[in-house]
Amino acid sequence: MAKTSNSAAQKRRRGKHGNSNSLANLNRSGSKPRYEKVKENHSISATPTGWEGFKGLADRLELSASQFVESQGRGEIDLTLTIEAIYSPETLAQLNLSPTQLLQMP
């Protein structure tokens, strides 16, 4: 049997993406949770394209997928403000776009 390297074993313990913060609230060790409640496992269904887009947003914010969902649910990240900022007359003027043109962008 091949010996697993220490870094590979650590990555496996931290999860698929290697972000130790995403597991901080699972509280497997009995430590104090980061939030007032211990995280529970939930699942979602998404196309590969949708999931990669979601992960891309989380990565831009330097968050794991779990942290991104948690932050959105807690109101720490307000995507409606971002959407409103994109559709503001000032932003559209800077981009030289109409709202219809913006919606047609890939």
C-alpha cells in the first residue's frame, strides 16, 4: 500500500478544495463554533456551468462555497446592491450601454 504524503492527508481532512475555514463550523472536534449554531450538511443541484460560475464568484471573494452561501444567507453579502449598482444610470453611461444591451451580454 502506497504511503500518502502528509500534505495530501491534510488536504483530504480539510475537504475537496483545501479550505480549512469552510469546515470550521462543522464542529467535529468539539471546539466553539464560529457562529451561534453548528453548521449542518445541505445539498443543492446545479449544472456544471452554474456550479463553476458560483464557485468563481466565491473565489473572487476568497471564500469557500460554504462560506459564500453562509455569508449570503446572513446578509453579509448583499447581491441586490451589486445588481442595482450595475443597472445604475451612471454605470450604464460609463459602459456606454443601455439596460437591454447589458442583458444581452454573455
